[in-house]
Amino acid sequence: MFGVILWSDPEVGKAVIWCEDHGDLAYYEDAEHSANLDRLFFDPGDYVEFDLCVDNELRRASNAHTILAAEYRSVAHTLNRVRAHTPHLPVAEEAATSAQVIHLTDHLRGSPQLA
């Protein structure tokens, strides 16, 4: 599967990935990262390829590698900006009143990037 890194913490080797199927987010944890801190890790906006499995209803990514570094940095930035300006509502109400779908496949076909 392909996706975009929305959040990462290089110090602990963890990341959250927005998946191309627009399903639940996938969580990535590099078990060997702490033993190899000199290795580059993912940054928000990196376009990655990975294997996906479901473990107790949690989507987990593994064998992840970068396809295009920082290709969709604006996606992560825009989601953070929208979230910062959204009133704090209960999750169900927020999803029903303020959801904005940003289609990853539109970006892959060459449509303009988000500002």
C-alpha cells in the first residue's frame, strides 16, 4: 500500500500514515530504530510504500520505505492547520460537521497541491 506520513517521531521510530484507501490511519513502529539512530527516518509529507496488517482492529504498517521525500508536506501541514482552527467538539459531532476529504489520488494525477 502507499500513503503519506502525517506525523513522525524519529527519536522513538514511530509514525502515523494516511493510507491511499482512505481507511483508518496506519501506525508504524520501527523496532530496530533505537539500535540505529543514525539512520534517516520519515518526515511528515513523505510518500511511502508499506505492508499493512490489522492487529486487534488497529492498522499497522511494516516494511515501510520512502518513495518520494517531502512530496506531500502540504497535506500534513494543511491537516494540522485545519485542526488548529476547528472548535473542540465531541468526535462524532466533529466528524459529521467539519469533515473535509482530501483525495490523495487527485494529487497523484497532477492536480494542484494544497497551500
